[in-house]
Amino acid sequence: MKQTNYILKVIDAKKPDIRKALKDAGIEVKALTEVYSEDIENIIKEETKDGEETSEG
């Protein structure tokens, strides 16, 4: 068995929700730490104002 670290980017999710979803999928979470947070509403408004389509990924 080995321990693996991942970075997960989410929109409008809270740590308890993420932990529960992973647990429900059978994934044991050893630690869940918020690294960075930003308000994306302004980014989305700028993209739509400029006529660009928003995309996830």
C-alpha cells in the first residue's frame, strides 16, 4: 500500500462535502487542506463581457 497526494480544484464545494463524496466512493481521506481560494465571479463576468465562452477544465 502507498500514500498518494493529489490536488483537487473545485467550484463551490466545502471540505465536508468533498470528504463525504470521497468516502461514499470508497476513498479514504487522510487529510484535506485548503491551499488557495479565489472569487471566480469576477473572472466569469470579464470573460462573458469580452464575448468569450466560459469553459471548465
